[in-house]
Amino acid sequence: MKFAAVCCLLFFLFACKPPEDRTTTGGGNADRGKQLIGQYGCTACHIVPGVAGPRGMVGPPLDHIGSRNVIAGKVPNTPENLMRWLQNPQAMDPMNAMPNLGITPKDSQDIAAYLYTLK
């Protein structure tokens, strides 16, 4: 029982630590990323602050994604992981519901740059 309590404590300490600096996505353009979110139709499933379009409720709202510690409740939220997630979510978690939209590496870099502005 003590082991489980220690594991839970460590989990909460990790989950509550301040997020690392996520200002670098390898030169991503946040303004272009914002436009791409609309073009790829992300708002059909997600509420994305600052992006016009439907206010989908299938996926989680993406407000504060820039300060979250994990992506989809499983993957550490780093620029590299977010870009990989955007390009092919099933490769990172085969059981997730997010479709592969064919987002290119450059587009994922720009989208991630915008998403990291959402603190």
C-alpha cells in the first residue's frame, strides 16, 4: 500500500511541476499555424481559442495546451512530441480518436507554434 501511495505522490508531483519552456518549435510561425488550424478543420472537433469556425466538442478544448504537461493525457508535452502527434496521432497512441489529417512536418511546426501561445 505504501508503494502505491508513493507512486501516486510522485505522479502528482510530476504532473504539477511547471511546464518546460516550449517557445521553440524549430522556427515555427504561430500566425501561419493559426490559419492552418482553420484550413485543416481542427475546430470541427476542438475549441481552439482565437480560431474562427465550428466549436467542436468531440476532442478536448485546446485552451491552455501550451501550459499542459501532457498531450492526450499520455504523451509528455514537448515541441517534438506535439509535432509528431499532429502528423500522425495513431502512431503515438493507436487507441485515440484523433484522425490522421495528413499534416505535413512544416505545417505541424507552425500549428505547434500557435498552440504553444495558448497558455
